[in-house]
Amino acid sequence: MLCPYHAWSYRLDGSLRRAPGFDGTGIFDPSVHGLVELPCAEWHGLVFVNPSADAGDFSAQVEGLEDIVAPYELERLVTRGHHDYVVSANWKVLSENYQECYHCPSIHPELCAVSPPRSGENYHHPAGSWVGGWMEIREGYQTMSLDGTSSASPLRGLDDLHRKIVDYIAIFPNVLVSLHPDYVMTHVLTPLAPDRTRIVCEWHFAPEDAASDEFDPSFAVDFWDVTNRQDWLACESVQRGLSSPHAVPGPLSEEEDGVYQFVTMVAAAYAGKAPRPASASVPDRAVRAERSAQPG
Ligand SMILES: [Fe+2]
């Protein structure tokens, strides 16, 4: 690794390899000028850095998520789409927006065309530091794209249920993982200021598809770029509203129980406790699938 500023180079373990101009001076000890070492955890190809070094056991953070995320084999997927946005909104406004589809009929006509906005349920798993839920893909459509068709294969190993739904998971504090039948989309939110957030959105596909030069990821990238920008405009509007001296918190609708889980998780973290969502009585996916199978 080479620092583009003064060309100091580092080994992959972070130790300093060479600092131009300091060779042979006898007053420079490279061993004390390595990169700062921080605890980190790798999970399904995602790297979580613990910059304060007191975040606790990472496995507790993702407790209950393994069964949901593992079938998608995110660690083997290939990134074939990358968008970098800067949005004039607080990171929590953006994350709250991700937790609910109450707003979908108003601002997401493309999304509603391929996924019923009131379909699915949120998970109830207050042990881990995450919140999420799933939504269904309309009958006859393959995935979340502008026309509901896909240019990729379904990810190997997904059962029939996983081929008809999209899981939307927010891992505290700033990673959003959207699990589709044929691709995974990730958002990483980095606060730049109280009212500004950088969002890196990436799309990941099976190597069998993505290795080919002919593979075109635009069916997924274009759909979510349209939808992302609709959300960013809405969130910037929320941020403007919040800056008013007359802004007061409103009630959450029943469709926003995911937001409730998220804000209680944030509140716990601000209070110095482990960030865990408050309990909410919602069925898990197995119960939901059972209900769907019942006639009438
Ligand atoms: Fe949205």
C-alpha cells in the first residue's frame, strides 16, 4: 500500500515498509510508524472495524442473522456496481427510511410495481444489534428491477421462499444489506456532518454471472439508483423539516415498527448500553410462511 501524499509504503499487515528520505538517517525507527492497529471482524465478506476497541463481541452483534444472511454466500459474490452519494440528511434519518415502506406508495412507483409495499414482516430478534424484515416480489416477477426481470441467475442454494422475497437488514450502526434472489446490495452510511451523510451503494452478483464481460448489472443498479434517489430527496426534505424550530416528533404508524426497533436500538447505544432493539410482537418468517400456506 502506498500513501499518495508522501509515498510512504506499508505492508499488508500495516507495518511501515519505507519512508522516502528517511533511509540511512539513523534517527528513524520504521517499527513505530506503522498504521494504527484496530480490532476488526470479517463476516460474510464484510469487514467491521471497531475503532473505539470497546464494542464488545462481534458475534453478539449479529446474533440471529446467520441463518438469514448465510444462504446468499455474500463472501463469494463479485461487486459489479458502485455508486457514491452525498445526501444532505442525518445518517439516522436515512436508516429510518430504510426500515419502513409506509412511504413507498407515495414516492416509489417503480418499487411498488414489482413488490407490494405492505407485503412481508419485520423480524423480531432483540438479541443482536440489527433490525430488518422482508418483502415479497410480485407473482410473475424475478427480482427488483424496472421491469421485474433479471439478467443474473438466482443465487445458488436459495430455496423457493428466498427466490420470492427480498430481505432488508440494517446492521448497527451503518451497514444496510439487501438480499435479493439474484444479487445482494449493500449500503454503507458514513456521517460527514450532523446533516450530511456519504452513502456507498454496491451491487454484488454470483461469480458465474459477473465473471463474464457480457454480464450487464444495470437491471439491478438502475432500479436501485432510481429508488435510492427518491429516498434521498425524501430524507433531505425530512432533514429540512427537522431543522425547523417548530419540528416535533410525530407518532409511528403500525407499518413503522422497524423504525421503532431502530430508534430504541440507537437510544440504548446513546445511553451506554448494548445497542439492542426493543421487543416488538411481530411474527418471524416461519410463522409468516405458514400463514401464507393456509387457504383463505
Ligand atoms: Fe424508500
